[in-house]
Amino acid sequence: MGKQPKSAISPTRQDDYPEWYQQVIKASDMAERSPVRGCMVIKPWGYALWENIVQAMDAMFKETGVKNAYFPLFIPLSFMQKEADHVEGFAKECAVVTHHRLEKNERGELVPAGALTEPLVVRPTSETIIADAFSKWINSYRDLPIVLNQWGNVVRWEMRTRIFLRTSEFLWQEGHTAHASREEAWERTMMMLDIYARLAEEYLAMPVFKGRKTAAERFPGAVDTLCIEAMMQDRKALQAGTSHFLGQNFARASDIKFQSAEEREEYAWTTSWGASTRLIGGVIMTHGDDDGIILPPRVASAQVVLLPIFKKEDERQAVMAYTESLAKELKACRYNDRPITVEVDPRDIGGARGWEWIKKGIPLRIEIGSREIRENAVFLGRRDKPHHERVALKREAFVAEIPGILDDIQNTLFARALSYRTENTVTIADKGDFYDYFTPRNLEKPEIHGGFARSGWCGDAACEARIKEDLTVTIRCLPFDAGEPAGRCISCGKPGQHHAVFAKAY
Amino acid sequence: MGKQPKSAISPTRQDDYPEWYQQVIKASDMAERSPVRGCMVIKPWGYALWENIVQAMDAMFKETGVKNAYFPLFIPLSFMQKEADHVEGFAKECAVVTHHRLEKNERGELVPAGALTEPLVVRPTSETIIADAFSKWINSYRDLPIVLNQWGNVVRWEMRTRIFLRTSEFLWQEGHTAHASREEAWERTMMMLDIYARLAEEYLAMPVFKGRKTAAERFPGAVDTLCIEAMMQDRKALQAGTSHFLGQNFARASDIKFQSAEEREEYAWTTSWGASTRLIGGVIMTHGDDDGIILPPRVASAQVVLLPIFKKEDERQAVMAYTESLAKELKACRYNDRPITVEVDPRDIGGARGWEWIKKGIPLRIEIGSREIRENAVFLGRRDKPHHERVALKREAFVAEIPGILDDIQNTLFARALSYRTENTVTIADKGDFYDYFTPRNLEKPEIHGGFARSGWCGDAACEARIKEDLTVTIRCLPFDAGEPAGRCISCGKPGQHHAVFAKAY
């Protein structure tokens, strides 16, 4: 593995968390900034992770009757305006198409030409254009429910961007459903939130709080926004998926009416729900250490890398043959209902090779040299253990046990993340304690603060706003698992209506 | 199945092929025009077909070492201009983003605001932005080859659109590779063409000619464009996939240089290759009949529909139980390496139900009533047979044979399409015969002409252009399977350099 630096990534998380995040992505070769402002290039190692997340989500969606569909990238400006809160929420970040041709001007420069009669907005989300389709498709209660999902790209022109977490273009899924009753729409809103929570916890090994957003944090146009919130290692919260109960707001705005079984004309009840490539940022910040990314086995871009070692040229053939036959054997094994994904890296670049794979976060590294062949063994390094802690295993035993080993890593990552969150989540009843908790401990590293605080809130938006202004701390959610009574409002001291989770957030 | 109309789709293919195409899509519920000019909404039945095509292609790509990645939707105007032929080819159909915000004007109307310093083009294809990335990623021959693919949407502002065949936005994949040698790049260009041909023939049951495009029909910026061309039932050609050998054109334009093993600085050799939702149009026009779409089983949106029939309410429970247990049993069967996809349609809407599924083109319809339960049987209708030709089969026999039945349909569809193409492809040596062949037989139905003509061509662009002007017929490809000697040029009579396939085209 070559000489060990103190840690592979500089700076460390402790020294400069935001810069660590940029460096860890660079070192993993997952993605990079593009020359287009605020947009990213997702490279194969990052995209493979996204493909696995997509596959897991898509399968869970389909189990509940979701069908995929595809709607246009462009939304007529007039559609955006139909729901007042909605357009208000998105107007400041809309990319607008105004022309459909390029022409040379008199100086020979290419300029936009063919002005459109009505400008088109590049979708920041598709509620309005899908509502328009629903209004045409739905006539009777027999046409309901409609339960669709779209995989695609959206654009929100963000001023401050960070790869995966906040980019002007990102990949996501957006589900859109229409129902005959409030109850059914609400049930779907909750069902999809549960799927997001399962995805986060069971696949990404990222524990989440489930809850409702306050009015201030709600999706523009929604009656209620449900969310999952995860804790990153700088103890900030990441909103990792949202499920919106839209009530009849979009149905009214776009005239989605149906004749009920009782022959009354009624507005449909709609929902929408989305999760995005932001989840990749969540994986990185939940599990990464000062040596790089650590990928949870169930979604890892690849699960095992084989590293053949031949000191002398005459060893090469035997080592490569052993490596290739092991690769074949592993690919025939299944984990998490799919074939195990194996990389073979025969490059002769010394210790840098092992470190590259550590930085990429691959769960298992297998070294194979003449000794392993002699002993019919493998030399195994696990990404969840210190890199010098490697073990020799008999080949047969390793092949038989690999699903168990991967599960063990998956479980270890979840347990670590959960205990980190537990350590950094406190119930606070006293205002002074609350302000202390969210005041940076070390003014040179303002990123490091307390963590999550569970405190009472009176329900008044003014109290919420004051805390945000004083501490840049927001209510991440009103958690479903509140348990304890709400106590008094942490800001005004009046009796608490809600038990809230407060944190700084991405 | 209810009373039979003469045919379910009006007009028939013979009466008005273009209108038949629109009606057959409408009747299948696959897609519809959107309120956004030239864009389509792909509905679940159409999107499921696309998902299956994507899955088949993606697996074939990955077998050859392709990795997926994602590049920005937006391309800076300056990038588009780097390759002169390229920008020339796409300038007339580029959607241009000029603003990144919406603002209310003094009349309260929402208008574009926040003008961009440099306008952004919504990608019509991604050669230029990917070449920019390659130029940064590639330094040494050790960095090569790079073999990437992107699944996504692109926009080409078409003036005349037709669902699936030509839309302003469409879904596709675009592969982009860079190599150290001409030979390797050429090999990749051919390899991907072969994959498209396999996809078309083995999955879509659509026979294709493989060949090279002439200079006039080449991708803007390419040295060579290879293509697959299929014959639709109006005997027009559909270009169904293209693979471009870009030589060093884009490498020169974007400065993709590397140090060779011999330590010389050289330009890389690049390729690109794409296939799109246009393939769905090809499936429809290759196999559809006057009753609607016929889906090839290997990519069908679903393979079997179960239609429970209960004349009396007291039969319902038994029929539904039998139906559900059969559905479960079928879903546990595999076809083409995947579980069989089953729809259950219990709607009590009479004969319209069976016809809906015929129009959707589902390969197998299974009716289940009290008689079937009594006899432990199924009543089977195959979409490739006349709709009244249905057979009773023992349930066990049906379940055991279903993969064979689906294969039989798949093979029948391919054989039919191949014999149709063979019947309508002729070798023509005489100019008069050639002009007759491409002159509409019936002036009221100008869509119906001869078919494909295999004829000699001298290689002169002027001859090619004359034929295009006279007959709106183009050289679809210079086929790889030419076989016969080229003979004389069908236009000028000089010795033929090439054997060409001529046809009218979509």
C-alpha cells in the first residue's frame, strides 16, 4: 500500500470541512465543476453511484404502482404563473429560453435569433406542466388515481453552488399524483416519504428524521411538505428528500376537475415528491473520512477491486490468471439481489494504486500476489477499517462470505452514522443553552457548531424567523417521532405547540 | 371481444399512412403532443417501451466497457463555434437561454430578467462540451481510451414535428470516446453500429441495412457517419441509429492532445454515436397494423394482459382469485433474462377492453371466465394473429410454454418485416426504371412509392443532389453488404464507384 501519509485528504474534516468536501470529491474522481456556471460534470465513478440509487428507488416506486413517464423540458411562462406561490418561489432562479436559432451578425459573430412569441422556462420542477396534462386526462373518478414519476434533469439558477449539494442543473426524480380524495393523496404523500427514508437508511446507510416542514420552509404552492433530514459530519442538516401534499392548490390553478362517484364535480387532490443527485453529497458527507469517500456497499459504484501484484515480470502471468478467475467467480456471486460489481486494476504504479481506491471509497480491496496464489488466499482490506488493518482469507471462504462482509460494512456505516447523530442531537429547553449550542465553538472554524437541537416552538413564524436571523438556524422539521411533550417555545417562552428539530442546514 | 369493426384504426395504413401513424399512437396511449411547440409527453405505455430499449442498449454498451456519465444541459455559445461544420449544421435549430430570472414588469407581467453575459445553447448534441472535458482529462496515452455514454434529453428546434420521429426535445443516448489511434477509433465506431443493428434486429424485430452515409448526409463535423436504416410500411426509410467516426476534427477544434507511447504529442481520435426515442416510431411503423400497434415481446411495455370475465356477480370472486394466482405465477416466469411483465385489467367495460389492449399492441391477451376455471385453462389471443383467432390452452401448458410463445411472436414479427423489406427492395440499373419506381403510383396518396432501390452511384454529389431534387429520394447508405458490383451511376451513367441504397426517408 506504500508509505502512509497521515491522511490522504488535505485538509481534514476537522481543519476545514467545506474544503475537505471539495477535495474528497476531486480525489474520488466522482464529479467536477463544468465550464458552464454552476453546472457539474458527473464522471463515471459518481454516475455509477447515481445509477444504483436510481435502480433502488425505481424498484421501490414500482412496487407501489408508480409508472414512469416523461414531460417536456420547457414550460411556457404562462403555465408558471398559474399558481401564485409557486411562481413566487421559483421566479428568481429560472433559466429562460427566448430564441430558437443562431445567426451570424454583421461582425460574423453567432448571436441568438428567431425570438419566441412566449418565452419558455427550463423546468425547475414540473408541477405546472404536469397539472396541465392531468386536467386533460382526468374527467371521472374512474380516471383516478394517476401515479406517475419522471426521471430527468431540472435547472435552478443558484447563485452559490456546491457539487451535488446545490447545482444549477441537477438530476432527480419527480413524482406527481392525482387522487379523488384528500385521504388518498395524504396516504401517498406519506408512502413516498417512507420510501425516501428507507432509501436513505437501508441503502445509503444514512439515518434520517422524518417530519413536516413549517410554513416558512414549505415547497412553493404546497399545503404541507414532508421531508427527511440527515446529519452530516459537520453536524449540519441535509434535506435529502421531500414529499408534498399539494391539496387542491394546483388542481384549482390548472382546473383538474373530475366527476365523483356521487356525480359531483370536484377538484382532484395532488401530490409531488422528489429526490436528487444531492443524495450523493449526503453519502459523501455522512460516511467520508480523512482518507476519502466511503461508499455503502448496497449502492457502491463498484464493490470490490482486485489489485494484482507482481514484483518480477515472470510472476505476471500466474497472478493475472488468478486475478481474472477470481473476478469471474465474484461476478457470479450476488449481493442485494444483483451481481457483485468487480473492478480489476492491474496498473503498475506502486502504492498510489491502493490509495486511489481508498479515496474512491470502494468497500473492498483485494491484493493478490504470489503468496496469495501459493496459499489459495486473498489479502483483504475493508474501507470501513483503518487502511493498514488487512487480513488474509482463504479464497473459498472469502467468496462464500462476501455478501456477509458487505452487509457487515453496510451495517457498520449505518451504526456509526446513527451514533454520531445521537451524540450530536440534544434536547434543549433553555434559551441561553440553545444560543450557546449554536454559537461556533471556535471562531476560526465557524462551520463547527453544536448539532441538532430538539426544542419547543410556539408555532409563530416570527419566533422561527428570529432564530434564523440570530443564529442562521432553521427548523428542519417537526418530527413525527416527537415523543417528548413540546415544552415551551425556545424563542418566546410561550407554551410550545410543536416539538421541533433545529439545525443549521445545507 | 365484442363486435368486430372492420379495423380498429381509422384511417388504415393504405388509406392515409401519416394519419394512421398519429391515430395508432393516440389509440395506444403511448404519447401525445404537449402544449409546448414540437415537444411530446411520453405516457407510461410509451415510456415503459423506452425503458426496455434503454435497458437492452445499456447492457450491450457495458459489455464493451462503456461507462455512463453526465455532462451539462447547457453549452456556451463559444463552444458551439469551435468546429465550423458542426455549428453550421446545428445553428438553425438551437434553443438559446439568455436570462436566468423572471421579474414582474410595470404591468405586473412576468418577463425574463438577469441577462447572461454569454448566451447558453440547450444541447442539440454534446460533442463540443465533452471535447472540452476530454481536453482536460487526457494528457498521456495512458489516459486513453475514454469510452463514455450519456443518457439524457436534447433539443433541436424542428419546424415540422411528428411524435417520436422528429420532436424538438427527444430522449436519447450519446456515446463519446477518445482513442490513441485511428484504428482503435474506427473499430469502436463499427462496434457501436453493430450494437445498434443487434438492438434493431434482435430486440425491435426491425431488419436494418448497415452502411456509410455520403458526405451530404454526414453528421456535421464527422469524417464518416455509419448508420442503420430500416424500412417502414410506407416503404420509406428510417435512420434508426448513427455512429460517427470524428477523426481528429473535434480533437483539433478543442485541443485534445496526448503524449504517445513514443513521446510524441498527438491529437486524439474521437467517435460519437446515438440512438433515440425515434426508435419507438420505428417499432410502430414496422409492426403496426390496422388494429393498432404490435409490440415485439422482448421490449414490450408489458407482455401479457389478463382479462377476467364474470357475467354474474357471484362468479367474480372465483375468477379474480384464479386471475391473481395466474398473474403471480406468470410474474415468477422469466423471458429474455427478466421476469415476465403482466397487466391485470378487471374493468367491466365490455368488448372495448379487449380492443384497448389490441390497440396497445400487447403480445398476449388471456381471457379468464368460469369455463377456464372449470377446465383449468386459459383462452389466449396473440397480437400477431387475427384477433378472432384465439385458442384454449391448459394452464400448466401455457405457463410452461410462455417463453416459447413470446419467442415465436418475436420471430414472426422479424420474419414479416424482413420479407416486407425484401419484397420492396429492388436492384435497378436503368434510369427510367429508377424514376418510375420512385414516382407515386397514385397521386391521391403520394406517400406510397416503390421502396428501396439498390443502384450504382458515381460518387458525385451533384448526381446525388439531382435525384434528391427530382424525386425527394436520398442515398440512405452505401451498404456494407453491397455484394453485387456497383454498375453504372443511376443518374449520369458513368461507371459507378458505389453501390447505394436509395429511398425516401423520414
